[in-house]
Amino acid sequence: MSLLQVAGISKQFGGLAALTNVSLQVQPGERRAIIGPNGAGKTTLFNVITGELSPNGGMVHFDNRDITALPVHTRANLGLGHTFQRNNLFFGLTVLENVRLAVQHHRGIARQLFRAAVTFEAVTAEAVGLLEEVGLAADKEQIVSTLAYGQQRALEVALALATEPQALLLDEPTAGMSPAETKDMVQLIDALPPSLTVLIVEHDMDVVFTLADRITVLHHGQVVSEGMPGQVRADPTVQEIYLGAESLAA
Amino acid sequence: MIAIQLTNTRAWLEAHQRLVLAAAAITAIAYPFVVKPYILSLGIEVLIFAIFAMSLDLLLGYTGLPSFGHAAFFGLGAYIVAYMTSRNELALGLTDNLLLALPVVLLATALVAVVVGFFALRTSGIYFLMITLAFAQMLFSIAIRWSSVTGGSDGLTGVPRPALGLGGFTYAFESRESFYFLVLGLFLTVWLLLRRIVSSPFGMTLRGIRENEQRMRALGYNTFRYKTAAFALAGMFASVSGLLLAQYFWHAAPQNLYWAMSGQVLIMLVVGGTGTLTGPILGAALMRLLPNFASTYTDRWQTLLGLVLIMFVLFAPKGIVGVLRGGRKQP
Amino acid sequence: MDTLIIQFLNGLVFSMLLFVMAAGLSLIFGQMNVINLAHGSFYMLGGYVGLSTVRLLDSFWLALMIAPLAVGALGVAIEYLLLRRLYGTHRHLDQVLFTFGLALIAADLIRWNWGAYVVSVPAPPLLQGQVPFFGIQFPLYRLSLIGFGLIIAMLLWIFIERTRIGAIVRAGVSDARMVSGLGINIQLVFAGVFALGTALAALAGVIGAPVHSLYPGLDFEILILTLVVVVVGGLGTLKGAFFGSLVIGMADTFGKAFLPEFALFIIFAVMAMVLLLRPSGLFGLKAS
């Protein structure tokens, strides 16, 4: 039984059809990558799944529930965590404060009015633990806007992980990163627990072929190929898309 | 140079905290007995508006919601207590007891805040600003036109000074001096409550919403509910200050609801510095003292007010607190 | 029936005034993301400058030209010298507060110069008196105001939709940075738009003065209604300003005529309804 399922998704912006009849299914524990040239509709599909955008047609199912009409925060509480393509953090706060915000909600204490936040030591401990997982524990008192780009990207992932999701959606996690930073991010994602289902939208082919169990290829808003990395790499349609257009290999 | 002197002063103050607190306490307690009645009156006004400004800070400084209609809650506090307690023939004249009147005021204000928030909190930024301004003006127009209840443009007079009654024992805050202590007590209560709230997980949530509401939603927060809560809390604290003002001047007036009042408290906040609790207190002090001082020299004190606001916006956007801190990280 | 016609016409008169105001405000906001709380002050200032022009030069028609030019020039000066320092995405509240400071100063200085009493402004001799119109007698001046408003609407529409400058303004509403990236002097566009918006407000003030007289407090009364118009109609489009002002103008006029105690309440109820159903206004471009 698939954990995440989209069926017949279509999305128009004015006259432009960004997505047409897109369907896919992701199994629990799977590592799925969504690739395609610029303008293929990857981020649009991503946003439809997370709830940032509503589709014009079709359905999104998660954990046996129809979530098509549910708002972003409800989907997050059902276990669908996601990161953003451009760093979407709490830039004026410290790294630790960022993660504590995520943890305190998940632990259900965000409504507490009369105790100081810092006295909730369990929250702080969990937050520090998460920071250690992504390698940011040493920088926990830094203001986020002063962090290096790659570190901010890692914090993005930490925030999404803090909600203990069933499925983690990553929108171009290695966007704008140097080769060294990319390597760190790939290690991070690779080290995620096998029970966690991961869906990645990516441009970097090396990253995709290292991490993915299955790959879905989008082009002009439609699914044109899907399968295991070897199959997709050998698919003539896919080769034409990538060799005919400008190469996107990192 | 100034920065070094300020740092040294700050350090000394922090090292001698108990001394400072004791000095402040003595000043506060002795104040009504050593100053002229006019200065005492100013002190009471400053404290009342400090509560008002701090309440707006919760909304604007901490949650990031720029309300230009906060006078609505200020005026609601004034009018509700007036209607409940005034001996005017229009009003109910039910009781002088603050322990009865205050909960009613708080509850009614919270209700109005939830209803207004239901519409207004669907927007943010400039839209929110315009809509809160419009809603406040709506209350103002109701106050002006519904003369049979609100006294129209004259407002409701005959508002008595409050009394605290429990069991058989009552104490009436009739004199200016005793009223001062009531206001001081409520000011300290509000201040301490707000300090708790802003450093609580709820307060951190509000800050998260201010910093990045979209991210908060992605983390699972129902931000609309939190904003409504902040709106209601801010409204309730504001209504306390409106209640006190009506009781101090024995009068609830439409001016309490007017856009100019919303503007005044907003100016206090900007000039003092948002996102801190000291800022609004300093701003309230400055903005109550300035017109009083200026109007003895010139009729053009409103122009002066506008100029002060513009100067701060252009050259010291983080307010007095920002200038004193000189760029240190805000809590 | 007669009353209905009269109120309908009065509603149109008020709608036209609101339209000119809303168009100016919407233009400035759409282009520069600035809500100008001094917009009502420019309206009032236009009215008073017009009054002084009439008193000095005995010509309403000169006032129609001088007031907008003078106030527009003042707008340019303010934009260039002061407002410009506050551009930037996170400074919207600062911009609003700045314009609020301006409004405070303007209201005070206007009261100082022209007094705190209600001043009535006569309509130009050519347009005084009443004319028959569908069975009733209606003031000629107000009829001509409706016509004048429609002409301004048309001219604005031609300017925005059919000229190159208008296209630049429209592009700026969508994406000011992009326009700047195309090599167009965005600073000049901003100054021009601010001048136009301000001049429109002053123009509305001049033509509105004979209808409702001039008095302290007028600035904020008209500002509040204009804000409601742009919330209802939507920010950034002429269509929004036009239809929003029709809705609010009619609601206000009929409200005051038949349910005077609830007139303003009705308007805000309309606004609340629109907010629920279409948060960015009936024809709005900019989402909040």
C-alpha cells in the first residue's frame, strides 16, 4: 500500500498548463527522485503535494487519507514534512531557536503561556540532538543570517526532521551548493533512517543516481518516464530530453 | 564615546540590580506624595498609556501584525466600564466593584477581538493595517451615532472611581493618590504577565510567526489560531488601559476610539522601540510628556509630534531602545 | 421615486470623488508598495489651495489647474527628499508611519493657515443652479462632476492601458525590479507616479469642495473611505478602483439617506464580506 499517492493532478497558471494528468505512487521507506528539465513542473508538483498550491484537478493521498483539500499545516501534522528550495528559515533567530520552534510544536507545548521557553529542557535537548545529526551543533547560538549557505541548507533539513515526519519532501536540497557542500548533504540524506520515506526534487544527476531507489521524470508537466535508476538512464526518451536540451549534469 | 558610556552605565546597573530596584520602588511609592498634583496626573497618564503601548507591542513587535486600530480595544474598555458603572442616566450603574467590572470588560473585548480577527487576520501587512483602521473607525462611528447608549459625541460621563470589594470589605480608590497606586499595581501586573508571555513557548511561537509565517505553517502550526490568540490578548490588555482612563477622567469619550488614538499609541511604540517591553514604556512617557511640554510654548504641538515621528522613522527606526542598545541583538 | 433618483445621482457624485482618490492611492501602492496615509491630507490641501485660488484670482477653472500642480509638486518634493530613503521590502510599516507623520503635520498646518471652521466653497458661476433631469431638479454642478469623473476615468484608462508610459507603470505594478532591470529609470517612474497620485487627490479635493465644504477632519474621513474602496475593489487596478468606488459610494449615500445610524456600519459590513470571499479585493492584483 503506497504511502503517498498523487492521481491525475493538473495545474494551470492562467493559460499555462504547468501539470497535466500527473500520477505517481511512493511506497513507505522508498527514496524517490523527481527530475526533469527547467520548467518541467517539478516544483509545481512538489508544492501541490505539500499543500502550498491547490491543484485544478486530481487527488493527493497520504497515509490512506485524501489530503487534497487540507491546508499546509494539517498535512505537516499528519506526517508530511518538507523543505524549501530557497532557504526559508527564521533568519533573525539563532540556529537553536529555529529548531526549538519546530520541536516545541511537535511536543505539543507551543501553547504554554506562563513558563519560560528555555525551562523546557527536553525541547532543548531534542533540538540539540537534531543539530548534531546535521552537523550544526557547534553553531547553535549563531544568528541564522550569519551562517554559510550550505549550513542554512542543512538547517532546512533539520527543521523538517524535527517534526518527525513519515515522509520527507526535499526541494532541490543541493541547490547552489559547492561540490564539498553537496557531498555533505548527500551523506546527510543517505544517513536518514530507512523507515523514513524521502521524495527529492533535484537537478543534480549524480545526487539523484546515488540516492534514489526510483526516479520519476517530468517534461512539460507530464510524467514521461519512471523506474529504477538504470532503466531511466537507458530510456531513449529521457536521453533525448537531456541531450537535446542543455545538459543539467553537475 | 556615548556607546562606551552607555555600556558602562548598563554594566553598573546590572551589577547593582537590587540597589536599582530598591531605588525604583522608593521613587514609585513616594511619587504621589512629593510631586505637584499636575505631575502626579501626568504620571498616572504615562502608566496608563504604557499599558496600552505594551499591549500593542505584543501584537506588532512580537507577532508582526501592524494594527492601526488598537484604539478600538482601548475605547471598548472605556465604554464598557462606563456603561456598566456610570451613574449617568443612559448607563446601567450596576457596580463600582472592579472585581466585577474587569472580567466583564476582558471577556467582552476578547469576544470582539475574535470576531474582528476572524476577518482581519486573513490579511497581513498593509492590508491588515488598513482593515484594522477601518474597523476601529466603525466602532467610532457607532459610538457617535448610537447616542441612546453611548452618549453620542459627548460620551458617557459620571464614571465613578473603582472600588475593590471582597466579601464585606471594600476599598474605594477615590483620591488621585490611591488611584495612582491602583494604576501602578495594574501596570506592574501587566508588565510581569507580558514578560512571562513573551518568553514562553507561546511567545516564541508568535515570534516565529513574525519572522516567517509560511515556515511556521510548514512545521504544522495553525498560525491563524495563534494570531487570533495574540490579537485577543493584546486587545484585553488594551481594554484594561481604556478602563483606567475612563475611570481617571470620569468619562468615556469617542476620542478614545478615534484613529488619532490608534496613531498615538503606534507612535509611542515606534519611538520607544518595538519588540521589547521597555520600548513602549519609554515611548509612552515621551509621547505624553512632549505634547504637555510643547503646548506651553506653541500651538503647533501636533506638527511637532509629526516631525518627531518622521525623524525617528528616518534616522532611528528601532526607536529609543534601539539607540540605547547600539545594535546589540534584541531578545 | 424622485428620492431614489436623487440619491442615485448623489451616489454617483460621491463615487466619482472616491474613484479619483482610489485611483491615485492604488497607483501609488501598486507601483511602490506604499500606502500613503497622507492621501486624504493631499485631498484636503487641494481643496483649500483651490479655495485660496478662487479667493485670490476669482476663477474656479484656474483653481482646477493650480491646485493639482502645486500639490503634485509638493508630492514630488516629499518623495524625492524623504520618502525615497525608506524604500526596501521590510520597511513598509516605516513608510506608512512616515506618511502618517506627514498627515499629522499637514492637518495641523492647514488648520493653522485656514482656520478650524467649516468653509463653504461656491461652485463656478457657469455651473451653478439646478437643471431638470428625468423628472427632478438636480444641481448642475453635481451633474457635471459625474461627467468630469467619467472623463478622468477614461483618460486614466487610456494612459494606463494604451500608452508606453502606462505600460511601464503596469509592469512596475507586477515587478518593479524587473522594470528597473530593463534599463528604465525606476526612480523617475516612482517620482512620476507619486506626483500623479498626489495631483489626482488634490484635483478630487478641488472638485469635491463645493459639494461637502472644507473642514478639519475631512482628510481622514475621505482617507478611511478610500481605503475601504481599495480593499473592496482590489489594489493595483483601475477597474478595482472604479467598481469599488461605485459600491462604496452608493452604499454610503443610500445608507446615510435611509439608515443614517447604520451607514458606516453597512460599509464596513460590505468590506468584511469581501474580505471573507475574496481577500485581495474584487479585481485586485496584489495578494496580501
